[in-house]
Amino acid sequence: MAVVASHHIAQSITAHAWNATLSMIALCPNTSEVHIYTGTPAPDSVWKKAFVLQKHDQLVSGIDWAPISNYIVTCSHDRNSYVWSFDGTQWQPTLVILRLNRAAISVDWSPKENKFVVGSGAKSVCVCYYEADNNWWVSKIIRKKHGSTVTGVAWHPNNLLIATTSTDCKCRVFSAYIKGVDSKINPGTTFIDTKFGEQVLQLDLAFGWSFGVKWSPTGNSLAYVGHDSTLHIVSNIGPTPSHQTINLRQLPLRDILFISETRLVGGGFDCNPMLFEIDPKRGVWTFVKFVDEAKSSTHDLKSSTLFLEAMGRFHGQTRRGTHEAFETSRASGLAHDNCITCIVPLISAGEVNGQETGEKVVQAFSTSGVDGRLIIWSFSNITELLAKLQI
């Protein structure tokens, strides 16, 4: 794997999302605005700011771009969410009725794009859908299930289940089936009798805040990370799921992405994405390597002592009564020099021009974070992959 391109766009990036053809990217530069740039992931691409979406009053905390409908959904600390549609010249916002009294934190379009889900600081989840009779987006709220802020949300590929993570250290799975919005459930579908908002599964595996929940391409596995430097993978979602916890022995991760059913990548405070895979014979997930190959060997040695180094300096500063900036030996030579907070897939080998061709395997992805950098990573030649798309 190699770094294809690196762009230092802002002082910090809160979230980002690509359009279906990878010709535009929407991102929040840690403000109340969303900036849309034209360009491609190719190494020689020149990015130009094309639009600035200005409707939110506070920090934009989540962005997702629907590949088929071309709608952009945003959520913000101002407790609002907007669905943006392009009229040919400008992006027009439509306010979503969330009915929240705390910040909206995370957002995700459903696979069929007829719904999206918003996690909030109000300990609740809003499942939103379009009401054609009134020409607006409304929401149904899942309340009194979370003990604290909902940090992450993710749709199951069946368009009926959602997974959430929270600062109460738990991961949960809920039914998001809405009568009149979703088509009739196939009798063979799991959890057919589960009503909207009913909790299907609760995972108490982490001992720290939970982040970055994601489903595998088939929906057979679910993964999330804990602020206690753990990674949790759950398979066979149902009454008797199986799970595995990986103690990273590194700084915590913040987001993860399934590359395929057998591989996933995570990024966080080590500033270097980590690759994991499952041993097909033993069925055990293991850490493979750091993705940033330029400094992997040196970084592997230094990372194991980062926590002790931080604690030692903190202890020394406390005794001396000083508060000088704390610098680690981490940043030298890495593509990112601060925490990675967002990982987004770019190209799936199992999908070309919107048509599925087999098992989905992510061949390229992008990361952004606190350092304001957007890095594009590829397992293959990015030029060959882009040639398969109709841009």
C-alpha cells in the first residue's frame, strides 16, 4: 500500500465525503461551513474550491454523500441536519426535522438512500426519511437506549438495521424498519419480527468511549473501537454472536473501515493507519502492519513506548508545575502528523459504474484528521482504478 496523494487543505478537517464519480469532495474545515472541491484522487490532480455550503450555525460534525441520488446530508452541533440537492448551478438545502436538544454528532445514508440516521449528544438516534406529501424530511427517534452521546452510526447492508457507538462504552444494534418507507420484508430476513427502535444487540466489550462502528460488506461482521486502545469484531450477528477483542498496545483508534470480509483498516492517535486481517483457518483477527510504509519499521518501535513516554512527561510536568507543549517522536516522516478521525472508501473492486461484479474489496480509501490533511491510499495503481469509472 502506498500514499497516492496528500493535500493540506485546512487547519483541521472534521469530516469528508466523496461523490460517486470521485470528481468532487465535500469536507468541513472545522467550522460551520462545508467546502466542496473539484478534482480526483489521482496524484497529479489539481483541486479547486467550487462551492461553500453555508447554513449551519455551529461546527459541522458529519457529512455523507449519497452515490445514486447525489444528495449530501450534513449534521452539526447546532442540532440541525440539512439535505443538499444540486439544481444545476447551486446546492439547495432542505431542513430536516430532528427535534434534538443537543448536538448532532454523526450521520450516515442508508444503502437504498431512502433513509439516513443521525447520532446525537441527546442520547438518541434519529432515523430520517422523506415525506412526499409535505415535501420535507422527518425523523423517528430512538430514545432512552443510550446512556450518553452517540458517537457513531452505521447501516447494515440490508437497509433495516443500524449499529451505534456511544460514550457510555457500548455498541448497540437496532431495528430501523419504517412501515410505508421500506418495502415488505423478505420472510428470510433476520429479525423479521423486530419493530422500529427495538434493540437487537448490545455489546459491552470496551472499557472506554466507543467510536467508528462499521459493518462488513455482507453485514455478517461488525467492528468498532474503544478509547481503551481496543478493537472489537463481532460475527454472526444474532442471538448467539461470536466476538474477538484485540488489545492494540498502541494509542487508540478513532475510525475503522472494512476493506473486505477478511481485512479492515483503522486510524487514530498513532497517525498511521493499521491493517488487520483474519486467519481463515483459525478464524482469529490479527494486526498485520502499519499502512504508512515510509516509516513503519521505525514507527513500530516508537509506538510501543508512546504511552509510557506521555505518562512520564505528564508526571514530570506535574511535579515541576509546568504546562509546556508535549511533543512525541511520532510525527517525523508520516503522511499524517496528528490524529486520524475519518476513513472513507473510494473504489470497490466488486463495483464498477454502479454495477456489482462480485465480492466488494476496497482498493483505495482516504483519511483526514486533526492535522487538516487529506491523504489518499491505494492497494493498487490508482490510475488503473480510475479508468474503470465513468468520470
